[in-house]
Amino acid sequence: MTEPEYDLAIVGAGIVGVSCALWAQMRGLRVLLLDQNPPGSGASYGNACTVATYACVPVNSPSILTSLPSLLLSKESPLGVDWLYALKNLPWMIAFLRNCSVARVERITDDLGGLLSYADSGLDPLIREAGAEDLMVANDCLYVYSSANSYRAATAGNEARRRNGVSFDVLAPTEIKTLEPALKMPIHKGLLFRGARHVSDPQALVERFHTRFVSQGGAWRQSRVLRTMSGDIGVNIGLEDGTELLARKAVIAAGAHAKAIDGSGVSDIPLDTERGHHVMFKDHGHLLSRPVGWADAGFYATPMAAGLRIAGTVELAGLEKPRSPRRIAYLTRKSHEMFGDLGAPDEDWLGFRPTLPDALPVIGHSPQSDDILYAFGHQHIGLTLGGITGRIIADLAQERKPNEDISAFDPKRFVRR
Ligand SMILES: Cc1cc2nc3c(=O)[nH]c(=O)nc-3n(C[C@H](O)[C@H](O)[C@H](O)COP(=O)(O)OP(=O)(O)OC[C@H]3O[C@@H](n4cnc5c(N)ncnc54)[C@H](O)[C@@H]3O)c2cc1C
């Protein structure tokens, strides 16, 4: 019988997969990383760049049913829904709503808060290992609320942040304008998350991790994985070009596309996508000194190496439809409200956040086989949680118990129900 050539094969080279690869390599495992696309070119490319260790409050909210009509009917809404898609995916929508009760949202917030409290300890060793310190900017992060209503609506969530150890200052409009004088939208109040960092180019961060991984002998293959099948001596990995590979264990880190991998068991997991868009204004990066999340508008404006990125909003419309001109027009219009006339964007983009209806990632053993590990579903905070997910996966691959309590992220939670 052939011995597996690799200890661990990882499917997907986004921030999650590459972090798993580098952590596992640092622990001495022989690792193969696979992706048909360049590293960091999926959701990890176009996000809002924040290392959002304060972002434990999920999109699920007890007020969703009362706010839904205005969110859906208003032209100025950060939420878009393709009704045909929603009807076809009714079980997911119902499961999402079930996770909007006060008790569930509190539980989810605490579970996310627990994992986020380890985020830096998972990310920083990778940054050091890859020499990527120059891509990190430590200048806090700001949330802005334009009205008393939107600030009030966030009260429970902000109290839950404090309960989870997140510290922030509440700022008055004058204080916010002193920090960020270019802001022109109405300002009621803001929150300043002290110590928060952002990345000046998230794809470059993934590329740095990847370069380090390859330079230290990690195997990299640019190919789509069709299948992962658990057998007697490990996991068979079937590639699009017909090649079959063998590894002791495999990790599914294919983000929102994980369901398409046969034999992995992911098709039984209610993984869907929250689509997000961005627009870039390449000559306007100087307008801000830190990321500013405009709560009412559902996006961040982030100063990057390549300009000003306006990234966010949520669209429920699946993986197949192209980018939405309506969402892009919304982001452009709101950018002009935020900063004045910026002209036309230089780039627009659509990305697929991998999301479970309970807003918790799936990190752990596949319900079908202990040799297949899952690492996906990090919704709005995958850039932040990629590093710690990588460390947990390295523990599981070595059959060690992680320090963190990962019971809430167990893939089997969906099988039990
Ligand atoms: C608009 C927007 C703003 C965001 N802002 C933030 C933020 O500020 N902070 C934050 O922490 N998070 C943010 N996020 C979320 C974050 O970007 C994602 O959670 C994260 O990128 C997910 O990483 P991933 O590695 O799981 O997925 P991806 O980056 O999508 O990577 C998955 C990879 O798997 C590969 N793949 C898929 N199928 C296969 C296959 N069959 N075979 C081989 N490879 C395969 C894909 O090609 C892809 O490269 C944002 C997301 C969006 C859309």
C-alpha cells in the first residue's frame, strides 16, 4: 500500500487555507496546498482590511423582523435580496431567522467573542514568520452612527461587546471630525476601537504567507480539487486534471465554494454566501487615517496602499449571479455622501463571504471522517480569524486538543439538529 506523500492537504488558498498551511508547516508537518486560483484572490482579496477583533456582534439580530421591511424596500438599504434565490433557499433563510432570537444572538456573540479574543495570537506569529509587519497598520478603527436611531439600535450589540472584553471610547461629532476631518456625512456619535489594526493590502498579506510557506518547502499546486475521499490510509484528493493524490488528512478551506467538493461531506452543511461588493478610488487614500465603518450605510471606508476602498453591504443572491450594478451604484453614491464628489470608482468588485445561518464558522472534524477537517464559514471576519483558525487546524491535524474551546464551531452541530 502506498504511504501518503503529505501529512496534510489543504483545499483553498484564501486567508484561512494559507494560514492553516503556514501553521501546519511551522509545526513540522509535510503540507500540500491546492487552489485553482492565485493565493488570496477570492473573498480574501477585496475585503475591508480590518483586523476586527471587536466584531463579535453577528448580522443576526432580534430586531431583524421589525427592520426587515424598511431594509428591503428602501433604495438606500445596505441589504439586497434576490427573492427567487431566497425562495429556493428557504430552509437557510428560516434557519437564519431562528438564530435571531435574543438568547441565540447573545450565545453567538459570546462564542464569536471567545474566538476573537485569540485572533491576534493566531495571526501575529504568521505575520512575524512571513515578515509581513510592513502590511499592518495600527491606528485604531472607528464606527460612525449618523442618527440617534441607528446609535440606539446598536445599544444591545455594543453592550455585548463590552461583556466580551472589547474596549472602546464613545466619541462626539467634534471628536470624530478632529480624528477624520474629511468625513462629510451626518454624524451623531461614534465608537473608537483603540488598538485595532488593519492591513494595507489583504491579498499581499496572503501572498506573503504563501511565499514563506513555499520557500520553506511547502508544496503548492494550482489546480481545482473535485473530490476528497477518506480511505484506509488517509484521504484521496482528486484533481480536475485527473491526478489523484494521497494525504494523511485533508482540510476543506474553500470558503463559500466548499460545497462543490465531492466526498467531503460539506454538501450536508448549510453553507451559503453573503455577497459583498467594493469600489476603489485610487487617488483618495489620503482622505482617512484609519478604517471608518459607517454603521447606517453598512460598509467600511478604508485607506489602503492602493487608494480608498469602500467595502461592505450584504446581498443574498448566491454564487452564480454576476456583480450587482445596483449595489455598486449604492456604494458609489454613499461614498460621495461620505466624502464629497470622488468621481467614478476606478475598480468595482464582488466577493463571496462564506456564511452559516448561525453566523459561526465551521472548524473541526467532518461528520463523515476524522481525517477530513473543515475550516470555512468565517462570514464578515475571516481576515481577522484566519490566523487562529490555522492554529486550531494545526492542533487538530496533530491530534492535539486546541487551547481554545471550539465546541460551538463543531461541524456536527448541523447533523445533530
Ligand atoms: C465586502 C467584504 C468586506 C469584508 N471585510 C472584512 C474585514 O474588514 N475584516 C475581516 O476580518 N473580514 C472581512 N470580510 C470577510 C473575509 O474577507 C472572508 O471571511 C475571508 O476572506 C474568507 O476567507 P477564506 O479563505 O475562507 O475564503 P476565500 O478567500 O474565498 O478563499 C477560498 C479559496 O478556495 C479556493 N477554492 C474554492 N473551491 C476550490 C476547489 N474546488 N479546489 C481548490 N480551491 C478551491 C478559491 O479559489 C479561493 O481562493 C469581508 C468580506 C467581504 C466580501
